[in-house]
Amino acid sequence: MAKQAAVEMKNITKRFGSKVVANKNVSLKAYRSEILSILGENGSGKTTLMNMIAGIYFPDEGQIFIDGQEAVIASPKDAFSYKVGMIHQHFKLVDVFTATENIVLGINDGKYNLKESTKKIKEICDKYGFEIDPDKKIYTMSVSEKQTVEIIKVLYRGADILILDEPTAVLTPQETSKLFDVLRRMRDDGKCIIIITHKLHEVMALSDRVSVLRKGEYVGSVNTAETSQEELTEMMVGKKVDLNINRSQPKDIVERLVVEDLSCVDRQGTTVLDKVSFTANAGEILGIAGIAGSGQRELLEAIAGLQKNIDGNIFYNDPNTGNKEDLIGKSPVEIRNLGVRLSFVPEDRLGMGLVANMDITDNMMLRSYSKGKTMFLERKPPKNLAEKIIDELDVVTPGVSTPVRRLSGGNVQKILVGREISSIPTILMAAYPVRGLDINSSYLIYNLLNEQKENGVAVIFVGEDLDVLLELCDRILVIGSGVVTGVVDARTATKEQVGLLMTKSKEEIAGDANE
Amino acid sequence: MIIQMITRAILLGIPMLYGAVGEIITEKSGHLNLGIPGIMYVGAIGGVTGSFLYENACGNSIDNMSPFLSVFIPLMCSIVGSIIMGLIYSFLTVTLRANQNVTGLALTTFGIGIGNFFGASLIKLVDSDMPSIALTKTSQFFCKELPFADELGWFGDLFLSYDFLTYLAIAIALVSAFVLRRTRVGLNLRSVGESPATADAAGINVTRYKYIATCIGSAVAGLGGLQYVMAYANGVWSNNAFGDRGWMAIALVIFALWKPDVAILGAFLFGALCNANNYIHGLGVEAQELFKMLPYVVTVIVLVITSMRKKREHQPPAHLGLSYFREER
């Protein structure tokens, strides 16, 4: 007798509006005591598909079976009654509530007694090895703590089918391996775990089986042990993809940006950068590695003129005039008026990089609004630029007049990077430019950065994936708690070496300096 | 003198307290209902119309009027009127997803218009010389003091001399503070206002919570209008007499940092500040207007202080003023 599937989806179709088909005729199965990866590129409908099991969306066609019984899941409440729990990519937590309050939210089990609930939460924590303070408010928590709360939330409801949407997108390597341990323990406990991801090495490391989606359609399922990264990529993209980054030897290295003793104090009065010094060379990619929130953002913003309360020197060597300019304390406009061609791809794409509600042309204009000769805006050049970017970078969009928020993450990023590159920068700073992007888009971005480097641009790349940093960059600057803990040659350094530098404490650095 | 000042402040504060508590309940569901001033007008005119009809039915003689009915009928008319306003607001903003600010402001204009229309019609019906209508008989029932208030001297004056709607206002404020803080319903309601997507994913019926909270909030706010006419103004309705108390109630919500129990004290303070000009001699008309500004000045100061301290618990519900639609991408 064949094993009974915990979840079975049969011929599921979901449309948004009349044009967009998110899922088309998808059928798949997930079993108990198994970790199933749902693999697919951005916009391939992974999340939409899983949202239908969690009751967020309702399928237009097709059936869902839970343990062999047909299930109608019209709301998240129905999903709970089938013991399905989903951990969304964007956490669904109330910031001003405590962990306990968030966990019991929406449960109706008679008496409202937070103390009892806290006890039950502690039991769950002990069972699976979570560490969390149930009385801590969500807004004071780190990302990985929030994720833990989300997982406990579904376990508290007795879920034994768990769906995790891109759970590692925001975690450090250490946090990721901790999460994987917990997931394995839950699998051994007989639960059915489904994880949505596009990171191949995670699929290989964690899951027992992989189901692949491409453009909303089901491609197939394979056992992880019997497949390879190359085969999975081919299933996912539909064609062979070269997973190598072509790193060229840097040539004509000139010092472009020299940062000396840069310190920065944030609005709360905490020192976020402490005497950071480094050089960024033209024709080179300088990687910046560090645990999230170690001062990477402030560093880039300080250079871009977006931070106040900074101290130190930022010298810019102008390639045209040969002048040396100090950028410290200058606003973005002043920096631009000095003739510094600085491009910045911020971490928060739709917050700082682009205006979500404006269309692609208008977003292009954010860089050129002051260029026109008359008091009216010149719309033609930005429109041409928008069309060029859409064409060259294969942006999937209905047209140039589509609001940016309607596009998927990868396409948004292509537009932002495309715009920044189009201004022919001498310095290009990119913070986590591939966060949340699929393989194809990621490699496209890497290649664009490489191209810029070959054109003699000083590229500064803040990344979180150490494998990529080591493959893409020429040198890597490691920072920990706002201090430079080391600069390594990316061609010879190892992952462990960089990881060690990332976690180095201030005292150790001070000790090194004294020796 | 001081006792009189305090009782006066409390009387002035009570309509604002009703409005503020109603608005807090509404805002906790994520609805920024700027229709509160209009809803309070409708609550007032509803009660006035109800009692007018009942007084007429009894032949305008106080002997024929039953104490219970003469309180119950205006009360019900007021509540029904305000709930209809709440329903209109919810239907427009939740079901049709209209902009909350615009809807609220429209409701205020609409409510004041309705109030003045019915008020003027009633005034015309009685053919009175004055541009007002007096329902003093009904008001007597509303204003019944506690029987032993007079015997207890200043203590009785300060604590026991009010109409029952005043006590009801304080009770409602305390009960809603308790419900919001300590019960599951309160937790669910707060989560709807903070993050409807979270509440939805947790299996809470966001639409139902929004509708019910808005309607209950409107009913409570409407009582403020009724209390003003029946107790504060002794049953005399004249058009536009209610003034800007509704806006004051909304300022009070901010002042009270979205906490109904704090709103009680805030209401008394606002009442005292509104009344301050009467206790300072030699003020011209123009200087009086400046004094009437005091509650708003205090609100601004509180806003500045709380935003400087940046405590997350003191901020408005995170999803206030935004509409929620589950399948939005």
C-alpha cells in the first residue's frame, strides 16, 4: 500500500484578475516525517500555492486533500482545524504585543489566561529547543527571535503540517543552521514540513524531497539524495544555467574612495560606526561582510551623505580633474554638485530606492528631474531609459506606466540597479542587492556588478551570502559592531576565516591592536 | 466655589468622554472615524426626536409620562441613530474600501446637517418664538440626582449630584479599558487595529470586528450628544449649540494615548480648561476665544512629549486609517 500523503493538491489553478495566472494545474504531495522543499524562481507561484493550503487564498479550480480527506480551506481558521500552520515570509506579528499575546491571538480555548499559555509555550520551547522570552515585546526582538515566535505560534495551535516561506532569507548562517536543527527535530517527531525556497544549497542540505515549480506550473518532484544542484536549476529555469561568476583580475587599480576614521552616532545616541577606515579602488569590487545590523547600512549612508552626526574623512579622488574632495558632512545634492557620480542601491528598495506607487518612468525621473531646461519636466529621456532597462535587463512588466509596487522583487531590483548604473557612476554601492531574488536574477545582478567593475567603477557590495562574497569580490572588508575587524583577499580567504572575523568582539580587536 | 468649578468641569467633560471612549473603541479596530462630531449630533437629535414624540403622545403632561419610558425611548432613539451612522461608515470603508478620512469628514458634515434639519423641523412644529426646543420634562427624568446627595454636603455635591448618564460614561470607560487590556476580545480587537493581516492569519474575522467595534463606538459617542442635550443643556436643543465638542473628543483620544481610563481624567481636565475663561474676570470676548484654545494646546504638548519619548505602546494603532483587503498583493 502506498503511503498516505499528509497534503495532496490536485489540479490547483489560481488566477488574480483575468490576466495573471499564478498557478496552473498544479498537483503535488507532501508526506509526514518528511521535509519537502518547494523550489522555484521568483514569481513562479510557490507562495501563492502554499497560501491556498493556509487559507489565505482560495483556489479557483482543483482540490486539496488532507490525510486523504478532501478539505475546503476557506480561511486561516479552517487551516488550523486541519492542523496546517504557515510561517509567512513577512512575519504576521503585532509589534506592540508580547510573544505570548501573539501566540495565543485568535485561539478560543475557553478561559483567557496568559500565565497558563506562557507555561504551555515554555513546554514547546523545551521540546524542540527554542530559546525565547515569552514576555518580550515583538518590536524589541531580532528577526530570528520573531521567526521563532512565528514557529511556536503554529506549534501552539497543534499544527503538524508546517509551511515555511523563505525562512532563511533574513537569518545569519549560524541562525540558519539552528533553524534547520529545529526543523529536523520536528520532522523526526512525525510532522510534515514544507519549506519554500530558492536557495539550492539549503534544499540540498535540509530537504528529503524537492518539488519544482516554473511559471506557476508544476515541473516535477525528485528525491534530494538522487539529484544535483545543476539538475534542480535546470528544472527550475527550464534551461541550463551557468552557476559560475566570471571574476576577472582587476586592472588599472586607482584609489577612488579613501575613508579615514569614520565614526557615526545614530539618533538614539549609540555609536554605530567606530573609526572605520578603508579604501575602495576603481576597477575592483570591495565586499562588505558582517552580521546584519553591524553598521553596514550606516556606512553606505554616511558615504552617500544621508547620515548626520558623522566624524572622520571621506576622500574622493575625481578621475576627471584629479582633485581630492572631502565628502564628509555634505548632503547628497552637494555631493552631486561636486561632480561625484555616486550610485547607491539601498537595502530598502521600495522605501529608499524607488517610490512604490509611482510608475517606472517617474522612478527614472527621480535621478533626472533637475535636468530639464524649462520649468516643465522632460518626460521623454526617462521614458526612453525605462524602456531601455526593461529591454536590456528582461524586466517582466506590462509597461513603463506600471506602478513599481506591482512588480515582483527581482524586477523591482533590476529597475533600481538599472537606473543607478545608467548614470555612469564612478562609485557604485549596493546593499544586499540580491536579497529575495531568484537564481537567474541574482546572477544577472552579479554580472552587472562585474561589468561595472571592468568599466573602472569602484564597486562596494554589501552581502550576506559568504559563498557569493568570496566568489564575486576582490577584497572583503569585514565589520563587526561598527568596527573593521579585518580586510581579506577574497581569492584566498575561506568562509570560516570570514565567519570568525564577523563575530570577533571589540575587546579582541583592541587586544590585537595592542600586540 | 471650588466644588462648583469641579462639578462644572465634570459636566462639561462628560460628552467629550463619551465621544473619546467611542472613538477609542473605533480606532482600536483601525478605523480613524472622523465622523464622531456628526455621530454625536445624530445621537443628540435622535434622543430629542424620541422624547419630543413621547412627550406629545403623553399630551405634554408630566403626570402621564412614565419615568422608565421617558428615559428609555430617547436612549434607544439616540443609540439607533448613532449605530446607523456607524454602519454607514463601516459599509463605506470596509465593504467598499473608501478612504477613511474622507468618509469620516463627510459623515460629520452629514450628521450636523441631519441634526440641524430635524432640529429646525421640530422647532417649526412647536411654533416657538425662540430658535430652540425645550424638553424640560424629559430632562427632569434624566437629571434625577441620587436621593441622598443633598444630605451629604460637599461630598454629595462632588460625587453624587450628577445625572445617571455621567456615571454611565465613567462605567463605560472603565469597562472598555478592562476589556481592551484583559480579555481575549480586547486582544483580538487590538490586533485588528495593529495588523489586520496578522489577525486574519490568526483566524480572527477582521471585517466583523471592524463593523462591531465601529458601531459600538458610534453608539457610545452618540450617548455623549444625548447627555449634552438632556443633562447639560436641561433638555433644550438649539441648532449648532453642541459646537465643536466632537472635535474636542477626538483630541481627547490623542491626549489619553488611546486608553479609555486615562480619558476619564483627560475629560475632566478638558472640561476644566474649557470652563477656565468663566473664572477669570475682565476677559474680553476675543480673549475668551483664546482661552477656549487651551485643550488643544494641551493636546499638542502631550503629542510632542509622547512622540519624543517614542514609546511604542503610546502610539496610535499601527494600521489606523488604512483599509484591509486580504488578497491584495
